Amino acid sequence: MKRTGAIFVEVIVSILLFTVGILALTGTLFYGVKMVTESRQETIKEQEYKNSVENEILGIIQGSDPSPAGASIGSDQIIINSRQLPFTLYRYKQEGKEGTEMYLIKRGNTP
């Protein structure tokens, strides 16, 4: 019994399946590249945020930047060896990202 055209249909179906597989792999590749690019941008933002806070700390240490730009949480004082040491607590937070808070304690003028 002779089947005419059966091999042609099988070849077309196999080419179609191969094409779908290649398209799926291409989509996965583009998604991976997109994720790497977004991760790179996020890493750059986080590093800029940390650098800005560290620059403020350095400015306070050098004495060139007397007032930090972080949100002041409050002022208080601690007593060490019967000496009062006033301090102010500042909070820095990266916008749009949870868990990025950094705190800075700036010592006030001693009486």
C-alpha cells in the first residue's frame, strides 16, 4: 500500500515543532537579557544610594557638612561615666525599595 504525501506532512509537522522550539528558546534568551539589564540598573541605583550616604558620613567626619540630609528621627542623650552625650538619629531610605534603611547617629555638642 502506497501512502502519497505522508512523508511531506511529517516533515512539515517536524519543521513546525522545531520552529516553535526555537522561538521559545529565543524568547527565553531575550527574557534573560532583560533581567540582567534590570538587575544591572538596580545595582547601580543601590550603589549610588550607598555612596551618597557614605559621602555624608565623610562630610560629617571632616567637618565640612554639619547637617545630614537624612530624615531626623529624633534627638536624645546617653550618659557614659556620668557624662551626657547628646546625639541625633538620622534615617536614610532608598525610594521604592524595602529593607534599604541606613541609620546615622550624629553626636551633638557636648556641654
